[in-house]
Amino acid sequence: MASIAPLNQASRPRLRPGIRLRHDRSSGQLVLLAPERGLALNASAGEIIQRCTGELTVEEIATELMHIHRDLSLPELEVQVMHFLRRLMDRGLLTMEMTR
Amino acid sequence: MTTAPRLLTLIAELTYACPQRCAYCSNPTHLTRQGRALSDEDWMRVIDDAEALGALQVHFTGGEPLLYGGLARLVARARERELYVNLVTSGSPLSRRRLAELAQAGLEHLQLSIQAPSHDKSIEIAGVDLLQQKLKVAAWAKELGLQLTINIVLHRENVGELSELLALAEGLEPHRIELANVQYLGWALSNRARLMPSREELESARRLAAAAQERLKGRTDVLFVLPDYYAERPRACMGGWAQSYMVVTPDGLALPCHAARAITGLHFDDVRRHPLAAIWREGSAFQEFRGTDWHPEPCRSCPERHKDFGGCRCQAFALTGDTRATDPACSLSPHHGVIREARGARAPRGELLTLRRAPSVDRNLQ
């Protein structure tokens, strides 16, 4: 395996090769496509995953989402984002680019 | 709780031809009554129409889909339509160059079967030794950035070698390992006495699978599918009849599940003669067992009927002769005795597999 980088504020999450995000006309939602699976994403999950391109760090993603979640502080939002990303990692959908 | 049926996955059986001759093949046991094979153009329309109906995934399978000459064109079309593109394969015949072409065309996930950890045993199970080829294909798939699933069909002939099989599969660093016990339909039903594992063998396999799940967490997903015969409650076969899957056969019939062709008395529509949407919504075979309204007792009053939909129709038909019966795999079925008996009626070890699909001849072979 290329990188098993840890998940922290400086990690750069990226969908694993062969995992793809697409818009679902029927539901209007984003779906994450993977072998034998299609995960329908709610709006906030979609906002996070759209930014998992390997370019942005967790901190940068959380910062970009601040305007959607006005009730949360940046550290609180980072924790929530990481919690969500951890679940995707455990399901083999996401990987972390090594910190640059 | 019941959600409206929605086509999510198109299963495109491109050909029944296959280099392997597994004794549990899911293809029909009688291949003589086939109609004319679908053309590339027919398949493209099926792909377009399935996507328009809401499908998100396509599985190119068979037989062996690599024996279908137009595969790369169909892969490209499916990807153009944004379908997630899966290839379910024995890995042969395939060169690295062709796999690269398929990846270039849009293939995303390769599901590769492995029968046994040794050459001799592979021949015994599949009638041909493709083990070296499969190992190469797995490595190519990784190099090309494809999602890789190693699919291992478990039965009495290989369940005792699961440790070796897992070690082999893990070494390939796949994204998923699927340990799927044989379900006893079609060919597998004919060979049931020879393939059926004992409860002890199954328990030991389950423990090995659980250990592998723990060991490989975050790297490789390990799935373990029980055989219905040891499950006590039926599977929601295909997620429920006509709920989210459509199978299209090499000769153009639309089926609610792979094995449905074995059910006599059902009429399956030809995708060349009817729009896919009409078949999905109103086709008589799709409507026949959709939902739960048709259920007899004990399903009708069962709180789990929305979860398991009464189990597998093909199994009910094969074991009771009545397609509407509760799946005998359910311990509440009045026919459950046939399941209990089958667990005990295992052929002596070492007896040869006598029933096997014949070497394939297929019109699609080019």
C-alpha cells in the first residue's frame, strides 16, 4: 500500500482510485460509487467529499465549510470532519496523501 | 419501511461461454434453448436505457465476459453514461495490454475469482488451471489503479484450505475479499451432495474470515456470505425480487435474478422487443413477486417479510415445486425439512464431480 498516512488536521484526504462521486438525477443527491455499493450522501457529507481531492488538508476543508456550519468552531468542525473521514477510511473508500 | 423499487444495478451477461467449468456455475443447466445473441448495438441501448431508469452500476459478467469481443466498446459506453463499471471475470483470456485498454475505456472494478490455492485443486474445481494467469491479472489490476475484489466461492472442496486461500488473496493486496459460500441453485443444486460443507467446516471458515476482517481492517474489506442452508432465515435474494437488479442474458431476456430462467411458467421479455422501462415497471416476471403482497403464510404475518421478502423464489421452486412458497431455507417454512436433510446427505469424500457444464461453444466467440 502506498500511503498509510495518519489522519490529522494536516492530512490531505483523497478518494481511492476506482471510487467515484456522481450526481444522482433521481434523488438529486450526490452518490459515492464503489464496488457493489452506492452510498447516498446527505448535503454535508457531499460538501466534505467533494473536497477530498488530495489537494486540501482537513483543516482547509473544515475552514471552507465554516460558512455552512456557523454554529461550530473550527476545532469542533475539524473533529466532525475527521470522524466522518475515518469512517470512509475504514470502509476503504478514502486514502490520505502524505503530508507535503 | 418498504422503499419503492428502483433499478440500481444492471447485470449484463454478455455470453454463457467460459474457459472454466465450475460445478456450481450460476448459468442455466440447459443451454440448448437459447435465442439469438444480442449485438453490440442492442447492448448499448440496454446500457443507455438502464441508466435512464436510474441505474448507477453495471456488472459485465457471463460466462466469461472477456470472451465477448465488443467488451471495451460496452465498457466505454457505460462509463460515458457515468455508470460504475464492474467486470466479473475468471481472468482469462486476458493480456496486460487488453486490461489496460479496458481500464482506459473506463473499467473501474475487477472482480476476479480464485478457486483454490493449488494448481491441482484448481483443475479439480474449475476443470482448468488458470491460477498463474489469475495472479498476474490481479497484479496488473493493481498497477492500473483498478479496484480489485478477489472472489472465492467456498464449498466442501476448498473450505479446508481457506487459510492458504486467504494468504494467497491477501498477498495480492486487493481492496476486497469476498468469501461467498455456494448457494444451491442450478448446477450447484445438481452437485449439492458433493459441495455441501459440514457445520463444523463452516464454523471454522467463519472464524478464519472474522480473523481476516480484523487483521486487514482499513486495507482490505473481507466479506463472508453464509450458505442459505445453514442460515435459518432466508436471504433477501437480489435485495428482493425486482427491487433493484435486472439481469440481461446473452440472448436478450430480462430477468429479475440470474437463476430465474429455471423457473417454468414465468414469461421473460426480450429487450429487443420491449423498452427496458416497460419491462422493469410492468413486465409480468418482474411484477409476479415484487414486494410482499403475494406472500402466503408463514411470510404473510411474519415481521421480517419486508427484510427478506420471503427469500429466494428460485430456491422455493427448485425445492418445493411451488414458486410462491416460503423459501425452505427459512426454519419457519413447512418444507424446511428438505434443507435439514440436505445438510446431512453429503456424498462420500473423494467421489468425483459428475455433473459439470460442458466445455463452452458460443456464437459470440470471435
